[in-house]
Amino acid sequence: MLDPMRISRQLLIIVFVYFLIRLPWLFSVPMAEAPDEFSHYWVLRFVAEHMRLPSAPEVAAGGPSGVYGSLPQLGYVPHVLVCKIAPIGDLSLVGRFGSILAGLVTVVAAYFIGAEIFEAGILALSLPLILLFHPQLVFVNSYSNSDSTTCALTAVILYICVRVLKRGVTMRQTILLAFLLGWTVLTKYSGIAILPAALLALLCAFFVHQISLARIIQYLSLFAGTFAITCGWWFAHSMQEFHGDVLGTRTMRETWARTYNRPLEFHLPVSHVIKDKIFWSTVHDSYWGVFGYMTRFLPGQVYYSYLGYLIAAIAGGVKLIIEKLSTLKRDSSDLLVHRQKLATPAIWLTFALCCFINIAAMVVGASMNLGGAQGRYLLPSEVALIALIVGGLSRLGKFGKCAVISLVVFNAAVCIGAFFMLMNTKLPASTQGYGFTTRLY
């Protein structure tokens, strides 16, 4: 753990660098090169101007731009707040600051998570530093979308999970956890991946800290009630407003199918998606950094380098698991007596489950044509995934710390290089009018 003065100093530097990196992107990325920003902007502008959710006729009247109008709208809360607090200039530009503020929450939460799960020093700082310069996250934080809010909320939820596993459960944390989970569900459905992970962390915390059965029932009842109150009203509203479409997805798909001339009914076997090498290659590349409408790629060597780090991290993680399993039989009786030792494995299991559910949901979504192979769909498990990568690399013996440092440096270099590469990208004349600068990108 770090002393308060050191925390304040480090956070101040991180916040300064955060805005130094992201503001140039915010002012440079044209709306025509920001995935679905037209649709995101339609929702946030409607809510900002009317201070209510759009009705079914209003969503239909929105046409292609209103395609997200039937989906949960609470992912735009930061954007609407910014537009209300600082109603200056074009809302399409002002609203982007909602994403950049949500991204800041993600990085700050990662800082505190790193301090909890790693020893003080480069390992603890590597988690927020990688997020600080993660090219795809920087890009997503630079335009209006609900993904940034989902990522921020899941990061805070993971921090609470780490806290309850290490220090025990309280009523206040239970209420806050349920509220944030309910809010996350109403930002973007990909955020649901955090729900099983949070429940696992809560149940593990009950076991680790030997909570009584009566107390467990009390906590779970409070959790379920808070969660239902937070998000239940929206689904009831959607069912009534959109004629039984509880999730709002049917309405969205109908508009989407008409707009882009796609089949309304589409199904591909999950096994086909799993075996599709192009799918996984695209997911990997676009997680680290593919810009525009999945059209602006980094040099191939960059993606191979990231893949190398990922494989090395998996190797380090497997090495650690084998070591722990070899001593499990010997230490099992001691672990049952000193259950606090199980808190750390439970934290990593929570992170792994979050990533697994997120990836599985993306595969199922692709099989149902609800989403393609896009790395930003993994943002709900962004902090968990990067933490697992850092944790795996750190277990590579004497090379572990050097591997982590090299990833931090490499990632920062790619982020800075990507910005200058995109600034020099030639765009069609038809898209130049949508930018916020006189530059082509």
C-alpha cells in the first residue's frame, strides 16, 4: 500500500498525462471516423435536450441515427451531465468530454486496483500506465459512446470486489456494488459480463471472511433488492413503450436491418465462430488498436508484438497455476483454517471469469449477428484483462519485471505513433466536413 502523499503525487501526474494524451484525439477524430457516433450522439442529444427517454415513435422518426434509441440509455449519463454543466458550443463536441471523463474514472480505478493486487512499484503502476496509453481505449475515450461509461463502471466494480475479498463485506459496499451493477446493465449489454464475476467475488468474500448464514441472506437480499430497483424500472418501461420488447434489441435490429439491408433473422453456429481464425485475429487486433470503422490499421508488426506479450503472459499464468496446484494438497488444511489466504486466488478468479464471460458473450453475439469481431466489446473486462496480462508477465522469473516494463514502454510508443499516423491519413473529401479541425484526420 502507498502512503497518501505518494498516492496524491502519482495520481496528479497520471491525470495530467491522461488529458495530455486524450485531448488531441478528442479534437482530431472526425465524427465520420468514430464508430456509430452518429447514433450515440442522437441518443445523448435527445436526452440532454428533453431530459427524458425517447418514445417508440420518436425512435422510429430518428431513422438510422436513432438506431440505439431503444437500447439502455444510462451509458450517456456522463455526456448529458457535461452538456448540462457546460452548455457551450456544439453538443457533438461537448458531449465527447463525457467519454473522456468516464475514461479517467477507468484509469484511476485501475491505479487503486494495481496498488491492491501488486507490490508497490512498477507492477502496481503498470496497470494504470497501460490503460493510460492503450491505443484502442484512447480512441474510444475520444468520441461520444456508451462503451466508455461501461468500462468505467466495471473498473469501479472490480475495485469494490477486490476490497470486499481482502477486507470483508459491509452493508454500504453491498448496496454500492448492486447499484453500480444495475447501472452497468443499463449502459451496454456487454457490461453484463461483470455480473457473474461480481457475484462470485461476493460469495467468495462470504467464505473467506466466514460470514454467518443469517448475515449472508441479509446481504444477498439487500443486493438483489438494490439491483432490481436500479435497473428493473427500465425494462418495465421498455416492455410497455416498445410493445413487449423488454431488452429493446428487437426494435434496434429491425431499424438496423432496414438501414443496412441486412437479414433480420440471422444465426451462425457458435462452433463456426469459435473455429473462425479471422474472427479471433480481428478481435485481437481491434482490441489493441484498429481505428475508424475498423479500417485504419497499425503496422502488422505491432499486432504480432502484442500477441507475443499475450502468449508470454499466458505462459507465466500457467506456470503459476502449476506451482500452486503442486502445493495444494499440502496446504489445503492450512487454507481452510486461514481462509484469508484464499482472497488473492479469488481476486484472480474473479478477473478471469469476467474476461471469459465477456469473450463468450461476444462469440454468442457474433453468432446471432448482434455484433461483430470488435475489440471494444471487450472493454467491460479491460481492467481485468490487463491485470491478468501484467500478472502473467510478472511470473516469468527474472525476466518478469523487465517484460512488464517493456510492455508499458512499447504500448506508450504505439499510442503516440498511432496518433501521428492517423493525423497523416488521407480521408475522402466527403468525410472532411465532419471533423472538428482543419486537418484531414
